[in-house]
Amino acid sequence: MERSFFKKIGFLGSTGVLALSLLLAGCSSTEGEAATEESGGKINIVTTIAQIAEPISVIGGDKVNVESLMGPGVDPHLYNASQGDIKKLEGSDIVFYSGLYLEANMVRAFEEISKTKPTLAIGESISKDKLLNDEEGAIDPHIWFDIDLWKEALGAATEELKKYSQEDADYFEANKQKYFEQLDELKAESKEKLTQIPKEQRILVTAHDAFGYFGRLQDIEVVGLQGLSTEDEIGLSDIDDTIAIIVKYQVPAVFVESSINPASINAVIEGAKKQGLDVKVGGELYSDAMGDAGTPEGTYIGMYRHNVDTIYKALSGRGD
């Protein structure tokens, strides 16, 4: 590829974050105890993103209640906690978040809540040599797109659960192993399908750089208009460079994301048309958020499978 598509992420603090940190510091720990009693003795777990919440609900089974702060279509890069979130965090027994500055506006809040209860950034359990960095050194936080790395992160969360409720350790471990078998099957299934796309057509153009780990695992070139964070600005040069690549390699389709404004992708499509290439929208991918609860895309496995199927159909030309 002619250019690097990664940009440096800027992590700026805010008075809102400070206020949240102070509020959490002042909350009473008895709220968490009361919530546990109301839940019938189940462990109350609060997560930031659904990519953590849904798998942990499977691993935790009937021993846990799990709630995600961020639902479908929510961008974790820009998310600011609400008063309701504060209550949920304080009422929890355990807090799991992705870390690696994915939830950049909540970092100080997690530092405060960790003083009163188990609070784990599961992505930060992965060794740094396995993580992707941009040219400025910023870490790519979208680790759930590498199934092997996500297993490591979920494994760290499981160990925290086992530590919290030692009498249920064997139960959590058995559920984890069963779930991980499904993830291994998903990985094999995905590789088998995506390798059917001709090598020269394996170019994935999306709104922002959320698919680096996916590309590394699946041997696909990834072009993100925006940097690792959706706070990064998109310039005309970014759009022009992307159009040039699409035209050069005759990329048949580009993709929108469920949590990202499609305006930049539409600009690329229009620009390519002006140069004589009819590029279509290959479909909507789930990047920073999953689908609605109760749908296949509302599960980690279903979300990942949806993305694989969508990419395969659009880039191979073998699907409608």
C-alpha cells in the first residue's frame, strides 16, 4: 500500500471526566452490597462494550448478571459516562472494560472505581508484542477482531471471576472452555471462507481503522479513512489517497460501519465514480459496537460471522 492509514490518537481530559471521578470516589460501597442482595446472590458485572458483556454472560452463566454501558451504534472512543452509568458502576461487584484507551474519556473514572472493587481492563492483559501500533506509537485497541487475542482477554476476565467467587471457579472454567471451542470453530470457518477471495481483491476499505487485527489474522489489507480513534479528523488528502488506491486496485466495494457516520465513505464512492470506477457499498460492518440484543449480531460470534459473510460476498462477487 502507498500510505499508512494510522494516525495518532489524541487523548484529552475533560471536566466531565473529573466530575465523574469525584462522584465515584464519594459513593458509598454499601450500594454495591445492596445490589448484590437484590440480584439473588448473583455477581453483578458491568462492562463498557457488548463485546465483553455477551461472552462474559456465557462464561458466567447463571452465576452472574451482566450489563453493558454501551449499546448498539454507540462509539466507545467518544463515550462519556452519564449519571445513570455512575449508579451502575457503583452498584456492580466487578467492572470489566477493554482498555488500551478505547474508552478514553472514562480512564480516570476507572482509576477511581478500582479503589473500591475489582476493575479490570481486559485488553491490557495481552502482551505488548502482540498488539498493533500506528506510526506514532499509539496502540490499536480493537483487539476483539483477533479471535486468539480476544480469547486471552476473556481468559483474564474469567480468572477475575474465579478469584471473586472461588467456589464457582470450576463452573466458570468449564463454561469458558466450551465457549472457546466455539471461538476456535469460528476462526477456522472465517479463514476458510475469506481465503476464497482472490488475493488481489482482499482490500477492506472502511470508515476508520478498526479492522487492523482482523486484517492481520485473515490476511486482508485494511484501509481506514480515519485513524484508530473516531476523534481523528479526515482530510481531503485521506479521501483522495483512498480513492487512488481503490482505482488502482479496482476495489469493487467499500464498507460502512454501524457506529460511524457514512459521509466519508460516500465521498470516496463519489470520487471513484468521477474517475470511472463504479464502487458499491458492500454492506454495513460492526466495528466498535455490536448489534441489537436478541439478534445474532448481538452476540460476539454472530457479529463476527456477519462481518465475515458481508466482506466475503462483497469482495468475492459470489453473493447478492
